[in-house]
Amino acid sequence: MEQAKKQAEKDEQERMKREAEEKAKAEKKLAAEMAQRPGQIVNSCRIIQTYDKWVTGKLQRQKKLREWKSFKNCRNIPDFVKLNEINSYMSFWLSELDPPGMKMFLRLSPEVLRLTAELHSFLELPPECMKVEMIQELGLVYRDMVYHHKTYMDTCSYRILENLCDLFDPEEGICNYILSIPEITHALWGNIFQCPDINEHEFEELKFKFKIPEVLLTAAGIYRLLKTEYDHYSDSCMSYFPPGVENALKQCKCQIV
């Protein structure tokens, strides 16, 4: 028992010694890392400053390039600095879509999409002399343009479905419709007779094929394919902007969403 007691005391002393050595090593390592920390912070700041300078320079170069292209094209588009011109343009655009029609919508879309993209770029790097209130107003106008464009797309689709006489084949029971421009392709297809043998369809012009889930084979409905050459969805999500990014578009989004 005496020997076991001495052995236990010896093991305890060795354990405490090991722990003390490991603690000393950890403290030494931490001290070395803390000594390097100021230099790492300085290097990180330099990298961030260099990156910010590069990004700012790129945005300014892109802005000058857009201004030069606009100058060469001499296009009759609203001046973003003048809110009344943009409001007048929107009023004219909406009046042309009353009543909503898909052909008219697609005819007007290329210019509207181009104007929306340019307004988006303008808001990312507005003139320094521009007032914050004006930037926020333009941000709201931009949101309205995006909202109306998506809303009219849905409205025009619904108006087509209200009258299927010209699209419906009474013998096969198939509804087929496709209309497109380079930026947007809008297609509708439906199995009116709900025939379970027809479980898929291919839009040959688009090289796109889809299969209908079994649970929907006997359900009445029309399938819509919307193919766009622009992003019509992610900019409407809060996750569209990366963390830490503060710009006019994000500020305006927080006000109206």
C-alpha cells in the first residue's frame, strides 16, 4: 500500500509537470501569435485599401465608359439626374400597357430592361454632388420598374389564359403557345384533356424538355416556361447583396420590402 501511494504521488507530480509544460508552451505560442498580430492587421489593412482602390477605380472607369457610349449613341433616354423625366418615361410605359398585351410587353421590354440596367449601375456609383434624398427616390423608381415588369409579365400571361380558343387543339386537347424576343421567351403548354399517357413535353424551338410529376398527371393546369437573358429574381431577394455592402439600392430595398 505504501508503494502504491508513492507511485500515485509520483504519477500526480509527473501529470502536473506535463500540464505545466504544456501550459507554458501554449502561453509562449500565444505570445508569439500576439506579437505577430499587429503586423498581420497592418498587412490586412493594406490589402483591403488596395482592393477598395481597385474596385473604386474600376467602377469609375465603367461609369466613364457608359457615359461615353451614351454620348456616342445619342439615345433619347431619361436623364437620371432629373426625376421628372424618369417619372414621365414610366407613365408613358405603363400607359402603353393598358390594356396589358404580351406582344406589346415584349416589344417594349428591350428598352425597359436596358434602362433598368443602366439605372442600377447609376445607383451603384451615383455622382458625389447628388443628394441622398434624390438617390433614395431613384432607388424607389428602380424598384417600381422591376416590380411592374414582373407584374405585367404575369398579367399578360393570365390574359392569354382567359381565352384559349386560338391556342387550343380540340382533337388532341393540347394548348401550345410560344412568343419570344432575344431577351425573353414566353411559352405556355397544357394537356386540357388530362390524358395520363402524355407525361412530358418538349419545346423544340428552345431545346427544352420537361416531365410532369405523377401527382399532376390528372390535374388540370397550364405550364409556363419563362426563359430570360437577364436575372429577374435574385435582385428581389435580401440575400442579393453580400454582407457588409451598403449602397443606395440596399437602403431603398430596406424601405419598401
